Amino acid sequence: MSFYTSLSGLKASQTEMSTISHNLANVSTNGFKRSDTEFADVIASSVSVNPTKMIGSGTVVKSIRQQFSQGNLVQSESSLDLAITGDGFFAVKPNIGGAQVNYTRNGSFLVDADRYVVDGQGSHVQIYPVDGSGNVVATSASALASLRLPATSGTPNPTQNVALAVNLGATTEVPTTATFDRFDASSYNKAVTTTVYDSNGSPMTMTTYYKRTSAPVATVPPAAPDLSSTWEAYTFVGDQQMQSGAGDHIALSFDNAGTLTNPAAPIQFGVFTPSATASNQQITIDLAGTTQRTAAGEVLTQTQDGVAVGELQGVTIDENGFVKASFSNGDNQILGKVALVNFSNPSGLRQLGNSTWASTGISGEPTYGEANGDGLGALMSGAVESSNVDITEELVSLIAAQRNFQANAKALDTSSQISETIFNIR
């Protein structure tokens, strides 16, 4: 009987050493949770046995229990990396169209080729949907959605109206080159660029060139000079010159006070085609507010009513789990809120590998909630949770398990020697 008793001790010690070795092997695995081996003694008894003379029959591994204590938080360079400070798990779907949901503490996430946010195994991170105001619509298993980053934001709107007011220096000389040529800087005095948009929301550069055509009228001192004069404005969108009813340029007139007197109303350019993929477009320019003062030439006001399509520029996740995307056109969107899940008995979860778990009847049903909610921790962006394995503790436990194994091996050897002695009795 002592032979089987010692053998059970050997097997139990070997299981403990395997568990410790598994812990040590995953000391650098993000989101890994260490396990402890729990033992129970074996007593064979019946109603007919004298309880004062009962002898145990060894030991058995009762359970290998995972310890879900908090691991250290390690800073990372990615805003998509998340760590849970406290209780809870991330919900991930291995198949985007499937019903299976797995759970993990490893928040090292990335974006795949289809712009879905996934973990290292390609499982899709689950979020709760939000309305247009950023309020969570529902927090249940049926409401879960895979987090996908939009490529663009907004509806394009072609530029139709441009308001451009500049100050043209009153002391500016008439250009030395009489004929305007946008490639010859000596044929104009000033150039102002404005970004406008076509029907696709693509940006275009509208350049307006200002050329003085008459100089101030000289007067006999001490009388002030007569500052009234005329200018011409030539406008190009890309390489296309804008045409109006007055021709290829706009005539500007200023009075002695430097106030614009002509044109008195906005000028509408003719229809033009920005590109092969864009629709025909017509732009109206309003030069109201343009002045001719002795101050240096500068842009006073510059606006346009076109809307570009915003390109995704960045994604952030706050401590409450809201996923926020920013775009190049200034738009900001809340894409959803990261779903967190907890269980009444996390130790009953079934390990799947890759720092993921599945629910079981022992773990209880998953309870869905939000960061900082009841029984759930907060989120930290730009960090991941490392393994909760303590190397020193594991090595000490390994030494103890080794000694237990050696002691049981010695007991087994002693039992063998006793058996051999009995066999040798003549």
C-alpha cells in the first residue's frame, strides 16, 4: 500500500513542478495569469473501519487554480494598447460573424488590413455602440459590435463662395513688366493662395494675383498725396484661369482713403471642370473689405464654404473606454465604448491559450458592463498588463516541489527495499 501512497506523492509533485514551469515560461507573456496547484489527501474509509487506525492513501491534485491578481502595467507607444486596472476582461470575437466570445486581459491591440481593431490572434475587439451624441445605446451581449476604424469622415461639398480681403500697400510701385504672367514675379505685386475643394472633397489651390496699374497722383507739399489708384486681380484654380463677364481679370479701384470702390459686388467666375473625376464647378469671389493703405500688404480675411472629406489622423481611448477618432478636416467622432466583462468565479474560466479564456458553468455567466462600472476596473491607454508571475516566488516553490518529489522518491525506494527483503525470506 505504501508503494501506491508514495507514487501518488510523486505524481502530485511532478504536476506541481509542471505548473510552476508553465508559470516561469510565461513570465513575459502579456495578460498571463499564474496558476497554483492545490492538493487533497486521500482517505479510504468505511463504516466498518476503526477510525483510530485509519491510514491515508496518499494525495491527489485537487485543482490547478489560476490567480487573477493584477499584473504590472508596462507603458507602450500605441494608443490602441489598453490595460485594465482592476477586475474585468476584454471581450473579443475570433470570428467576426460568429456568436463565440472569448475573454482576455491582454490589451495589446492593432489594426488589421480591413481597419478592424484586433488582438495578436486576429480576434476582433468588441465595443458598445453609441448614438450621435456619444451616449452608449446598450450594454449587453446582443449589443456588442466589432470595433472598426472609418477611413474618412464627412460629406464633401464643393467650394462655391470665397471671401478674400487683403490690404494692398499704398506705396507699392507699378510692376516693371507690363504684361501679366503668373510665372514672372516682376509682372505682379502680390499673390494670395486659398485652398478650395472640388465635388469629391479634394483640395485645390486657388491663387489670386494682384497687379497695380496706376500709381498715386503726386501733389505739392504740404498737401497729402492722392492715393486713389487702380489694380487688376487675376485668379487661377490650379492651372485653370478663372473667367468672368469682365474677361480674364477683375478691375479694382480705390478712392483717396484707400477704400475699395469697384467691384461693388461679388464676382462670379464661369463654370470650369476641376478634374476628370470631379463635377463641373462655379466659384464666386467676394473682394469686399480689400483696402489700399500705407501699412504692409497682408491678408485681412479669407474664408470659403467648401468641405473636404476628412482622412483618419488618430485614435485615442480614454479611461472610461470611449474610442475617439480625429480626422484631417477637424471632425471628431466617438466610435463606441470598449466592452468589459466580469464573472462571479473567474477561476472557473477555461483556458484557451494566447492569454484568452472561455466561460464555463463553473465561472458563471458573463456580466457585461463599462469601465469604472460596478465590479469593473478603469482603463489605461498606451499600456499593457504584463504577467503576474513573481519569479522569486516561483523559484522558491520549485525548490519545495523538488524536495517533495525527492522525499516521495525516497519513501518509494524504502518501500521497494522492504518488499525485496520480504521476497528474500526463506
